[in-house]
Amino acid sequence: MRWLASFAVLVVALFAAPAESSAGNPRVVFPQRPERLRALRYHAEDSEQCLAELGVREVPFARGPKVPTIDTPVRLTGPLRGVVFEMHHPTVRHPKEGPVMDCRLLLALDDLATVVADRGVGRVRFNSIHRGRWVQRRGWRHAAGVAIDIVELVKTDGEVLNVLRDFEGHGVGSDTCGPDAAPVRRPKARALREVVCAVDALGSFNLILTPHYDRRHKDHLHLEVRRGIDWFLTQ
Ligand SMILES: [Zn+2]
């Protein structure tokens, strides 16, 4: 029966501990005052506070539609800080009315828009925001509408910074930001790295996963405002 027990452990490990929830990762940071960081502040807001903050920031949005797994569903209905967010997927079309997400993700995307606009980016192309109908935990991952997968950034002069082609990673397990991160050579790779590390410094997302995280992220940046955790991971 021992094989059965081992098999059961393996199955539990595969399904209960998805790679994106790795608080055991040595690069996980537990900030001194996490509640002062934006990602945690956003999740501490109730629906009305979050919607009010979108209004104060003059973010173009609409309420709804109702999605059982999304706490406060909203649609982004126009450019953020002049930056267009557009679906970039070979088969999936995104609704004309704009992508659906949780209100907290939209606050964080507004921060992201400021960072990329400062660096001459006019378009953020993503291939997923809300997907799936099953939430592992409330406020987690794509099903909760609190995560975006970014595949490329397009500068206003037309230059494209594509994650798969231009990230210039140093292999899974490498550091992305900070003193131990290996430098990158090409200007496009530097530009991508600068965006990631500037967003990391803002603390708007508590998870930023790049091609350095694992092979599944070789072609996109996963940015998430995950509820109920007080640690941050950028890798
Ligand atoms: Zn993702």
C-alpha cells in the first residue's frame, strides 16, 4: 500500500500546491509593514471604497457583470493614463465592452499604466485577465479577476517589447530585480527589466512572475494582487 500512499501524496502535491502560491520560495519577501504597501491596501478596501478610489483617480470603468468568483467585478472601458490595454491572443477575443476584473486589480493596473507611460509605452498587450470558474481561495489568481498575463508592451514609437523574445532571462531560478540580478545587455531587455522592477518597487502587486520563475512563464509576466497574503514575490 506504500505506493498508493506515495501516489496520493504526489496527487495532493500536484493539485493542492500550484506553483504560483510558493510562500516557501527563498525569494519571498515579508515586508516589515505590509499594510503600508499598495497591494495590501487595495485588498483591505471594501467594494465601495475600491470603486470610490477608481472614481477619484478618474479611471474609465463600468460596474459588473456579475461573476461569482470575482468580489467586485468591473470593466476597463478606455485607456489608463493614455495607455491602451488590449487582448493579444490567437483565438480568444475579448469583449468589446472591455476586460472584466476585480476592482483591486484595476487600481494596480492604473499604477502600472503610470510606470509604463513614463517609459514611452502606449499599449499593454495581455492574453488573460479573468479566466476559469473555480477559485482555489477567494481573491486568488485569474478566476478571481486579480491577475493579468502581459505578453508585450508597445512603445508610442512602435517598438515592441515582447516577453518571449526580449526578456533575455538568465534561467529559471534567477533573480529579476535587486543587487543579485544579473545585468541584461540589449536595450529592449533593459527596458522590460526596468518596467518590472519599477512596478515591484511600487508594491502594487504582491506577485510578479517572469520567465525567471518557471517555464510556464517563459512568454508572459504574471502580475497579481492576491488577497490574504502578507508576502511579496518578484521573480
Ligand atoms: Zn497568470
